[in-house]
Amino acid sequence: MKKVHKKMGVALLQLPSKARYQENLDRLLEEIETHKEKQVIVAPEVYLTAYDYEHLDTAAKFSAKALKLLKKVVDQQIVILSVILKEDDLFVNQAVVIHNHKIVHRQNKVKLFKLGDEDLYLQAGKKKKIKPFEIEGVTYALLICFELRFKELWRQIEGAEVIVVPARWGLARKQHLEILSKALAVMNQAYVLLCNSSDSDMASSSAIISPNGESCSDDSKEVIVAKIDFREIKKIRRYIVMD
């Protein structure tokens, strides 16, 4: 039987990445425990290691071990983050969704940010892999940071009720991040969970954005907490029919 949801608690971890990987993992585990009553927890893009290009092999090995630990810890919650991993001797930035002690969805970053040299170090994922997926009756979709800029990807995730965007979006383009994430929520009549890094050169701007474009955000906080109200999705899709 399909589970019926009215509201769902969300925690976005608007955290900086420390140079020592273990400190980031410890903080993530601490926040998962602190917010164990929240159904969804999201961390920023490559939060555990950042883009440590000089030590990618070490970052990938650490991320793989961290995922094994997180699978043991994460029970009924949904925890979403992106990590550096190694696949066939190539490095990828992979978004993972952990639920009930399993990775229930994997998605490699497709649109690599050339200005940040991502294309020089990472292998791009396959565009067709960007599509909605379901967990306990809720339809989710994922875009990783720079992918938010591509309108063809918005079409690929149409129908999703909750769109998650883990990001390391630069401070210089903060306004772009805020405009695009709100537009995505309104255009796709969905909730957008934008979780961005708060490193000093990053934009913060993490937000839980409703289908009406209303935003719960606060750059001064390390954790953004709010509820998704599924009745709002049904209401706006009923009254503003996008045929």
C-alpha cells in the first residue's frame, strides 16, 4: 500500500568542510543523531572531503568507508549527500540517497563545472540517469550544484514532488543560485531542498522552497529546519494545471 504523507520534517546541513575529513564525518553523524526525528537530512555537495584534487584517491577511499558506516547508522531516515568515489580508475562526484541501511539511489554528476576544473579531474555521469525516483510513496529527484543551470534537466525531473540540490555554489554567483532554485520550485510545482556549503567562498543560501516560491532560509544558521507540506503540492498542481 502506498504510504500517504501530509508533512515531512527536513534538516539541511549548511556546514563548511574542514580540512580533516574525519571531522566532517563526525559532524554529519552528530547531526543525524540530533535530528533523528526529521525524515530527510541533506548535506552539501562533497561535504566530507570538499574538492581535494591533490588527494583524490585518499578522498575516494575515505568516502567509500564513510558510506559503509552511514549505511549502518541510517535507519528510517533519508540521508542525502554527494561524495568523491572511484569507478573503473576514474573519479566521480556521486550523489547517494541512504535509507533503511541501504543506498537506494546513486547519481553521478553530469554537468561538471569547468570554471572549478571539475572536468579535469572527474568523469561526468550519464544524462539519462537524471530522473525521478520513489521512496515510500514520495517522488524525489536530484540535481547536483551546477546542474541547476540546465533547463533540459528540469524537464527530465518533471513530476518530482521533492527536488534535492546538494551544492558547493560560489559566493560570487549567490544571486543566481537563489533565483534558479526558486524558479525550479515554481516551474516544477515541487519543493526544492537546496543545501549549499557555508565555506567562506561559498554562497550559503540553503533553503527549503515551497511550490509557491516561499523560502525558509537563514545564512547565519548551520542547520535549516522546516516541514514539507504535501498538501501544498497537490493544491498548486490542482489549481495551476501545467498541460
